[in-house]
Amino acid sequence: MSHITKNLAQIKAKLTENVNLIAVSKTKPIDDIKSAIEAGQLIFGENKVQEAQEKFTILKEQYPKIQLHLIGKLQTNKVKKAVAIADFIHCVDSQKLADEISKEAKKQQKNPQIFIQVNIGDEQQKSGIEIENVENLVKYCQKLDLNLIGLMCIPPANSNPTPYFALLAKIAKENNLQNMSMGMSSDWQDAINFGANYIRVGSAIFGERN
């Protein structure tokens, strides 16, 4: 049994049915992703559009059931490629980006599911919409008929993530959004306790990145 198969089994044994495990495969080779697929994992996350395209154009032909989630910062000039390859986009943080996705989705006749990324710790270096502007962006995405399903966050590093998970849950509830993408290798169990139903786990499945 490979370390990937073993790690996946250990994590999945602790998950309830309503939690979607996103195996974050950024920087990992196609062979590692295939090992995960052969172990029954069908949902994957990538940070960079170019890397996602290089790996998942091939993989989606071979394994039509797999899902690709784009979880890294998305620039407007990469939206065309993002919409072409991704089933879910977790990083919408501006009206400009929402406009581009809407335009490309119509043009390509695609309907990616969308999360708004919230800058939950109000960190200057991080992507995400400011907390006070979430409601406006939710309404804007809905007006564009984007397939908006929830909110995403990345709590500040080296701090207790639970207050940030609780805050995202509160904002999601206020905006009638059912889904939350939060929790990574070090804190996914805490995230689930606060209602996360999409968790993004990389190194705990594939091993540390170089």
C-alpha cells in the first residue's frame, strides 16, 4: 500500500458523508495523482492555472469522473483557461473577477461552481474580499447568475484558526450560503467542527512539498 493510499484511508475514516475532501496536488507529479485516483479519490485542488491545465487536461480524459478545484489566486487574464479546466473556483474576490468568469462561462457554455474568498484575518498580503464587502459581492455574483455556492477562507498562519472558522460560518449564514471551503492539513478537523464541508488537504495526503 502506498503512503498516499494509506494517508487517504486514515483521513477518510474520520470524515462524515457531507464533507468533501479536496486532495491538493499542487507541485505533485501526475503519478502521485493517479495513485490517489486509484485509491478512490476523485476531487483535486490546484493553485496555478497553468499547472492545473498541464496535469488535468490529460487526467480528465483518462478519468472522466474526477473534479478539479482551483484554490489559488486567480488573475483575470487566466480566467479563460480556468473556466475551461476547473469544475470549482474557490478564489473569487472582486466584481472584476466575477465579471470575467461570467463572460467566459457563457462563452464556453460552462457552469463552474464558485466560492467567494474572504480575507478573514484582514491581512494585507492575502487575497480575498474584505469582510464588510462580502454581502455586496454575494449579491453581485447572484445578479450575474454565477453558480455561487459558498465562501472560502485561509486563516492567518501561526494563529489559532478556530475564531476565523467561526467567523466565516457566521458570514455564510448571514448570506444564506450553505457551503464553506476551509481547513487544511494542520486544521481540517477544527474546520469541520465549525461546519466546513469542503476541506483542502495536501501534505497530509501526498507528503511535504519541496
